[in-house]
Amino acid sequence: MKKRNGGALSREEIYSTVHGFVRGEIPDYQMAALLMAIYFRGMEPREVSDLTMAMVDSGERVDLSSVPGVKVDKHSTGGVGDKTTLVLAPLVAAAGIPVAKMSGRGLGHTGGTLDKLESIPGFRVGLSPQEFLDNVRRIGLAVVGQTGRLVPADGKLYALRDVTATVDSLPLIASSIMSKKIAGGAQAIVLDVKTGSGAFMKSFADSLSLAQVMVSIGERVGRGTRAVISDMDQPLGRAVGNALEVKEAIATLTGEGPADLTELCLTLGSQMVSLAGLAADPNQARSQLEELLATGKAFQKLEEMVTAQGGQPQALRNLSLLPAAKRTKPFQAARGGYVQSLDALMVGRAAMALGAGRATKESPIDLAVGVILEKKVGEAIEKGDVLAQVHYNSEAQVEEAFTFLTEAFRIGAERPPARPLIQAIVTAEGVEKLGVG
């Protein structure tokens, strides 16, 4: 009633409600009513911080105190072709930041970071807590699956939000994301907030609001936090699909990746390095990271992680050892002109149709299939040019994938204006707008 009438909940009220819900003392119907009240009435910054920490304290925390250095974590709100962690984690680890990352499996267009890593033969994401810590201490890097003992409140609350139309509430989204980062042991956090057709937040204004709420939470609970708002109106890079994205990440770590993926990783990485105090500012940090890419040290760090987690490091140099689809088929342009837009969501659905993603957590996933985009926004084309190569194992799936790709590509007579990849950077001091919005 208090929240329904626009009141602010006390810390004690928030803690007792969240923990009572996790223990089963508060029924779903009462929590559903509170979620709906929050959806309509919102929460003050202090309330959102209290909700986040109540969720953190509902379960275990990862203790990274035995790992030297400032632990900086990164989170992406998700998108199509987003293989950033595969590049960013070894890159910043090579710069001296310990990366102890817990990731999830993807629902939707393609697999999550764990699925992509499992494209590498032998790679283990299920390390014991001790193996996890030992790897981070020894080589400065480990990426593993999330444990259900972290933030159990989030799982219970999300399941209820999903069936009560309260998923898209800024306080609830922000506390869900930040609680997992804090429980995972992060001392500082860099957020990649996507905006555009392939993002959870479609508009720049909504993406900015989410970024500001999450930065506020982090700073209020003593974690240095910054957010980068990046474009997801078209897919990131050119590969969409698990093993295909691993190949693109390898290319990026060896200096041969697509410009947008490289730029995003350098931008996020420079924020991480400067937050950790290993550079005077993001510009100096960027110079360090560019050198690590150029010298091959970032790629070597990926090899170290793969070896330490049971994978075959030779697969990183001999790409034929990675999963490969049985067939490929070109998707060709029906007319000439310029690619005016490339709907990330439709490309994602094409990959999903091929079997690259999963509808439920139990769904099987085909690590080999996906889409390679040969043309992206602003590029000139002629009739018959290959817009995308479809990698597939089943003929039955190709027709549906082509239908989505037909919707994804919009061809026009004029070259469209360039849309910036990095649109804004949000810090505790304010917002630096670099692009649209």
C-alpha cells in the first residue's frame, strides 16, 4: 500500500520483503502486487540501492580477496553478435586486471558466452570454486558458469516479473544486473548498455536512463561504475553464431577483427583499466591495450585461459578444429544500391532459425551454424552481391533464415548517414554524449 500510494520504502522494509519472499514466507500474489506498484510508482535512488543489496545478501558472495589487484567486472545488456567478452577478458587480463568472470547461457538468438567458449574442444566452464580462484591468481583470468547460490532472490523475482508484465521496469532491471555483479566480487564495474533494434532498450533515452540508474547504484554501494552506451541497431561485428563468433574474436585478438568490435573492446577496456588505477585516464589505457593487441599478448592470454580450463589451445590457431556447419549458402541482393539499415533483431532470428540459439534453458543448441554478414550499413552493393553467408546443417531451416534476412536488409539508392557505435559514456560525474541522442 505504501508503494502503491507513492511512498518510499525503508531499507528494513525492502530487506524483510525480499528475504521473506526467498524463504517462502511471502506469497507470490503479495510480491506480484509490490512489483506492479514499483512498475508504476518507481523507486528513489536510495531504494534501488537497498533493493540491490538486499538481493545480494539473499545468497552467497564470491570472495576474491585472495586475488591481488582491483577486480573490475563488465556486463553487457546483450545483443546480436555480441562476443565482446571473448576479446575483452583476455585483453584486460593481459593489461594486469584480474578477470574473474561468471557468465550465463544465452536465451534467444545465439548462445551466451559459455556456449561460445564451449565451441572450443574440451573447454570446461564448470570449474570448482577453488579451480576458479586458482586460475585467476595464476594467469589472471577465468570465465565460468554462474552458481545458483548467488543472488537467489533474482531468479525468484525474475520468474514472477516474467509472468506479471513487470520485466521492463528500470529499478527492477538495474537491481537485477547490479546485484549479480556485486555478488560476483567486483570492486568496480563497467557496463555496456546496448541501444537499438537488437537491444533490450530500443531508444537512446531509455538506454541512458538505465545506464544512469546502474551507475548510481554502483557508486552508492562503493563500487566505481561507468557505463558505455553502444549501438545495436545492426549486429556487432560480422559473425552471428557460436563457433563463428569465436573465430571472429580470435581474429580481433590478432589484429584482424572488424572495426566495430575492436573499437567497442578498446573503449570498454580503457574504462576498466582506468577504473583499476592502472592508467591515468582512459586515453592512456587505450594506448596500453592497443599495444597488447599489436604484440599478440592479448591473444596469448586467451591461449592461457583455454589451456587452464581444459580446452585445446591449438584450435585457436587451427580454426578447422572448431565446429563447422556441413553447408553454406549465399544470401544475395535482389537489387543494387546501399545497405540503408540492417535490423539486428531479424539477423538474430535468422540465426535462431538455424539452431544457433535456444528458446528455453533446456533447448539443444547447434554450435556450428549461423550467419556471416558480408555487407553492413553504408556499404555499396550491386544486384546479386552476397549480403550474407548462411552456415547450416539442415535444409529445412534455411528457408526460414532467408525470410528473416530479407526483412533484415533494407536497400536504398542513397548512402545513409553514419550512426556512431559509441553513443555516450556515463560516469558518476555526468554524461558525455558522443553520438546520437
